[in-house]
Amino acid sequence: MARANKEPKNKDWVELCEYVKKEILQYDDNMKIPTYLVLKLQGLKKGQHIANNNIETNACYDDYTLLCAFKICKRKIVDYISKNETKIKDENHKINLIIKMVEPEINDVYIRLQQAKKKEEKLQNDSFENQFNQGADYSKKTKDVNDRLKNLF
């Protein structure tokens, strides 16, 4: 029971795996996430074809970036898989197709997220106090009052 209440350390990773499992592959909770998919996702994070500690990493993406890339490509992936179901041989073939569609989008998503982060930091660092006018005291240049207005008061 205590384990179920405990917050996982790698929450973003679990969210990414669950999203790909349920939304992209359209598996239900009774089905196991394929080990091949996990290796492909780990490799995608490191810029590799598949996760391998003996090969030099080419990139270092975080789980949130990959999740955003999958969310952007979801419609394209699901449509392609549903239209070409007869051409897809097995689960590994399907996973390779999914990764092949997402991989070109990752750099664009990464750049967008970095730009958004920079804009947010800039907004937080800018001091708006200096940009606003504190107000000016209004004073008439002349003390004269129009004769017609004097009669009204």
C-alpha cells in the first residue's frame, strides 16, 4: 500500500511510456508495454537508434520534450497505422514506424520549448516598475475662466 501512494522519481518517464502505450499504440491497462519500445524511447532520448551504453550519445533530450513530440505527431501516426494495418508485420515493425515519424520532429519541439523557456525567464527578470509612468501632476497654465462659464456657476 505504501508503494502505491509514493510519487515516482521519474514521473515524466512514466507519463511518456503510458502516453505511447495508451494513446499511440492504443493498448489497454491489461497489456504490457513492449521492452523494444522502452529501448527505442531510451535511445531516442540519447539520439541513438536504440538504447546502448556502448555507443556514444548524440543528443540529450528530456522526457517532456519527447512527450510533446509524440503529442504533436499523434494524429499522423494513428492515421497512418489505421490505414496501413495490413502492411505492418508485427509489433516491432509498428514501433519502428512510430519512432521514424517522431524522430524528425524532436529538434523542432526542443527548439520551441527552449524559446518558450527563455521568454518566460525574460518576463520574470524584467522589472515592469520602471516601464510604467508614475503619473503627472496636472496644473493649469492659465487661471482665466471663460466669461460664459462664470455665469453658469
